[in-house]
Amino acid sequence: MESTFAIQLNGIVQGVGFRPFVYRSAKTFGITGFVRNDKDGVFIEASGKNVEAFYHHILENAPQQAKIISHSFQKTETKNYPDFRIIESEAKQNNKQLFITPDFAMCENCRKELHDENNRRYHYPFITCTDCGARYSILKKLPFDRENTSMQMFHQCDECLQEYNDASDIRFYSQTNSCKKCGITLSFYNNKNELLSQDVEEILQQINVALQSGKIIAAKGIGGFLLLCDANNEQAVKTLRARKHRPTKPFAVMYPNLQQIENDYEVSEVEKEMLQSAAAPIVLLQPKSPLLGGFRGAAPKLNRVGVFLPYAPLLELILSKFNKPVIATSANISGDSIVYDNEKALQDLPQLADFILLNNRDITMPQDDSVIQFSSKTKTKIILRNGRGFAPIHFLNCQTHKTIFASGALLKSSFALAQNDSIYVSQYLGSTDEYDTQQTYKKVAENFLNLTSAKIETIVCDKHPDYFSTQFAKQKSEEQNISLQQIQHHKAHFAAVLAENNLLENNEKMLGVVWDGTGLGDDEQIWGGDFFSYQNKKIERVCHFEYVPNLLGDKMAKEPRLSALSFCKGMADDILKEKFTGQEWNYFQKILNNKYEIVTSSCGRLFDAVAALLNLCDKQSYEGEAALYLENLATENWKKFSNFMEDYDVHFDEEKISVQTILKQIISDIKCGENKGKIALKFHLSLVEMIETVARKNEFKKIAFSGGVFQNSLLVDLIKIKLEKKYQLFFHQKLSPNDENISFGQVIFPLIAQIDTE
């Protein structure tokens, strides 16, 4: 007698063609019953003689973009179904395990159809199928069905419906299916908000002419608007920088195809694979020859350029017609969040762009493009920004006994939600010290909480009272009468890397190296150059860089010359004095001679100090600029002297590390005329030696790393090369080492009740 089985599948199983795959498989195995989406994933009731074989086939042959995380197979009441069907989704109130599918880059099948003159979707800028297209960026609520997305307003025409209902078609049950007749439309405006065209071919031609003429285009992508201009046009790039108020911060470059990228850059197999992946992030690559023209303006003074491929069909059409690389950067004034709303685009973007390209599909979850790099020697993956294609980041089996919201940090903000054994970390949401970004943060957070039907029981935030994320958390806590917990910034970093590497239950003591620019410490001072221990669910601060005056607060973070003045303590006055006016010099000397209330141990500021001493950068136009120049200089020197492993002596006492000892030797080398690149490299090597010394003195065998300093790919390479044979090393895998991971670390603390952070 035939039996009936209930099959539950959790993971990335919605918006990836999973139900059509199950339907086809059921027909192959002679199974009757049904499949549906629910708020847990995909649920199947299957009757027949071959149900077990059918079940294993599903697990072993899931669609390309699917990821089954957990599954169950249970016998249920026997039922006689006449056939197998895809039925209407069930929306439960309390989901067990929530998975949200990220956006996918255009697949090869759709790319071929897009350029096929005989195909009915030829040059349709929003072609998708079950394997590709917008997902998270258009989601309003779960499960992922058309009526729960921004596609709800686009009713399929007869031809699209025929494809939708045809089990042999690649768009069978595709929730984003549309075409020229029934789908999304374009509107092309000039910067006077005059509508120029809504015809695709006409728009593509006008954009091509505009790019050739050095004009700037604002085009609505998957997660928001992008600003595009000819990457070879030096004046166009300069104009874009002036309009964005972004004098030196790197721009990404989008190429029409991989062949052109390989002509211009050194591309390893792992980098090539990432460029062509469904996430299609920006990947930092090394140019084969010195940059010329506008390219020189893409990443000033840096040895790597962020490069990516067209991930959306609209961008593919623009780039294939232009057939040259374009600068592609988020459409916003530097510091604000990405523009994603049509009305706001027409209001704000005329000051940035000469032309604005809208479409009438709403973006519900705005995202910047993801950015990733691989270190040059060990090819270690380092996430610099999690956005389109990666977000939201998901962690499973986290023993989430309650629903917890964590509000993250101030800069490079994100939020996290723990719910039903899962943790989600949002996309990068920018620096929330700007009003515009604060509003985007609020909207995305509220949308996400509504999307997940989360009923928050605990809220966690940073200890800094002035962070927007802290104020947002406190307000939500008070309004909804929810308990609030505050976690120290750098302990959250350490918890994040521990949890990401499944080390929270580890009994052997761990060393945590947490280096970044800022964060309020337990002693009310600014931390950032810290070593922690973790054992028996207890986090303790082991030692830290010696405190120096935190001159004028945030101003010191923007002016490396102030960091040099503070760290050097009079040792380099003859080098530094020329960086200040006479009035400034007298003022800062007076401050340094007085008793100062706020001090810092920041490793980020130490990088700034060394960069200023080497005359690389006195005032920054973007966060981390000085450190990038220092890394760049050291990397170039390492290429010339790959066997060079000399470092500076470091002085320790019980709890403090005297970085002044290193600076004294650097200053001596400068005065002796030593090569600047060699000094920069010796500084990096000294930091590695410092880590090893702390580990050796305190008998650690396992070391975990977090904080924005570990975005430095040279430092990561040197750590691995020098320490990997002696210690077990742990870095972030899916999260960025920067403050994007703070929310994840924050959400971990209430889940592990025994953790003692004092």
C-alpha cells in the first residue's frame, strides 16, 4: 500500500525555482500530493511507492541557487491524491526557521535571451527566471510569492502566464516573471526633470551618446540608483568627484565582460569565480599596468581597483552597447545613504547626474553593492561591505531561545535579528551620523521586523550613549517596554568572530585581537588596540596599546597629523611642526601640556600617526584613507623585497604595550633617510610580532581577529605567513571585520547567558 510522507525543507528555498523543481521531480518519480511555500521554507506532502527515492533526489539535486540547511521526512496520514500540484502558499504566524533569499545576478540563459533578436524578451531590461533576478530587494513579506513583492502590480500577460504554468519552461512558477507587454517600464529624464523617453531602444542610444560625451547617468539598479560615467574620461570622473564631494575615495569600475577585465587586471581563479558568481560583488583587483586617464581617478594613490560585471539586465544592456568600462558608484552625496526611491531620485539626483533613468518597480530593501577582496599571497577572503547579493547574512542553529534585536554601531552600521534558532544580519546601512542615513536605517529595520513578524523580547545596543543606533534601541525599548542590554563595542567584535567560527563552546582559552578606530570602553575611554581572552564563557581584557590623548574627539579621526602629534609625545616635533600653522601648533601644544580627560588606545589612530609621519596623509577625506595609503606603500615594498621580515622592537609591561617604542624607531629611520616603503612594511611586521608576543607570553594557542584594521590584506597575509604554523588562526568568514559585525556580536550575548563580560 502506498504511504504519504510530510517533507519540510528549510534554507534558501524560496525564489530559487524550488517548487517547480519539486513538481518536475514528482512527475518523474510518479508521486502525487502537493508542494507549497510556507514561512518555514517549502512543505511537501508526497504519496507513492517511490517517496523515499523522490526525497533523496530533492536533497541531492536542488536548484543551483538553493541551499537546504535542514530537512525532515515523516510519515503522515495516508491520503489519495489524484495528481501532484503546486498549491497556494501558507503563511503561518510563527515561523520556525526563517530564510530570506538574496538578490541574484542575471544568469547565462537570461543573458543569451536578452541579446537574441528572435527572442520575445530581446532587450527587455528586467528579464529574469527562477535562477536569477531581484529577490530580497523587492520583498515586502514572506513567503516569497509575487503578491508579497514589488511585482504585485505587474499582472502577467497570456504569454507569461503560459510560461508560468508550463512545467518544462525555465519560468515555470517564476514569481518575478514579466515581459515587454506586461512588465516594468523605463522613464528617462534630464536633470531638469523633463521626460525624454520611455522607449528602451531610444533610451539605450541616448545613454550611449551621453556616456560618450562625458555625461553622468543616474540609473536605478537592483538595490538603488548608481551613478555611471565613462571610466576613460578623466574630466567626467573629476566632475563626478566634485558633485559627490568625494575628492579621493575610490570608485568602482563596471566592465562589459570578463575578457576586458582580464586584459586590464591580474585575476586569480578565485577572483574570477567571485566576479561571475550569483552575488556578483565588486572585487578589488591589481591592475596589470599603471592606470591612465580617468582610471587614475578611480582609486587615487591605491594599487587596487574595485571591479565588477553588470549584474542586472539593464546594466548589461547599457554596458554592452557602450562596450567600455564605466565608473559605477552609489547615487548619493558622500556620507548619505544610497537613493532608491523614484520621487527622491528626481528631487536629489539632478545635482549629481545629467540624466536620470527610472523604472516603476519599487525597491523595498535598499542595498549598496557588496565589496570583497582576496589577500595577494594567501588569497584570504575579506568582506569589505555586505550588500546586494550577500545580504541578509544568515546563521543557523544559534539556540535563539528568545527574539532579540541588536542595533549595531555608528559607522558601517547594520542590525541583527535572532529568532527561532536563526540570526540574520542586515545589509550595510552606512554611517548613521547623517540624518539621511538614519532615516534609511529606521525604514529598513522596520521593514525587516514586519517582514519577519518579529516579536522582540530583548534589545541590545552599544554602550556609547551618542550613537544613533544606541538612541534608536533605547527609544524602541521604552516605547515597547522591552528589556535593553548594552554591550561594549570591542567585546561585541570578539563575540562576533568567536560565534562565526563556532568557538563559543570551546573550552581552550582564546586570544582575541580587536583592532579598529574607536569604541567606548568599560573605563569610559576610547579603545581600539585591544587583546582579550575568552575561556569558560568569560571575556576579559588582557592588554592594550598605551593610552594617548584623544585630541578633539572626532577631529583626530579625520586628521592623521593630530594622531601623530598625540602618539609621538614630542618625539617628532621637528617633523610635525610644518603640518600646522603657528596658531594651531601653539593651541595643540597647550592641550597636550594640560591634563586630558579622554584618552585612546586606538590601533586605527596609530596607523594614521605613522601615515602622517611618512607624509602620506595629514587630513583624510574618507574614513581609513591614511591606513590604505600606508598599506599600499608597504605592499609595494613587499613585492620588491618578499623575503624582508625585519620589524621594530616592541616594549611590554603587564597590561600596556608601548607603541611609542615603535614610533621612536620609525622616527629614527625617517631622520636617517630610510626608504619609506621599508618603514611601512617594518611597521606592519611589528604588529604581527606584537600579536605573537602577547600569545606566547599568555600561552594562547588559538587567536581570533576582528575590527576594521583587519580589512588590511597585507596585515592578514603577514599574520598567516608568520603565525599559521604555530597557532590556530580565526578570521571572519561571511561578515566583514569592520563594524558591520557589531550587531551580530551584540545579539550573541543574551543567547549565551553565562557570558561574563566584566
